[in-house]
Amino acid sequence: MSDRPNILFITSDQQHWDTLGATNPEISTPHLDRLASEGMRCHRAY
């Protein structure tokens, strides 16, 4: 068995930063919000 972590990198093209419930409470994106809360978010990935 490998001791290296499993890494899943999810990115989308042309999605504005405030179109997720994790950054905008007016939008409902429960599955993406859960990924954001349990994982790592890159705030300045250009």
C-alpha cells in the first residue's frame, strides 16, 4: 500500500468566484460546498 495521499483536482473554465454557495449564501451548491469544506480551496489560482 502506498502512503501517498489521494489527490483530486477539480477546476472549471470561466466560473466566477462567487457562483458557489461556499462564497455566496444566495446560491445553493451543496455538493460543491461539501467538497470545499472538506478539502482545500485555492483562492488565487489563475
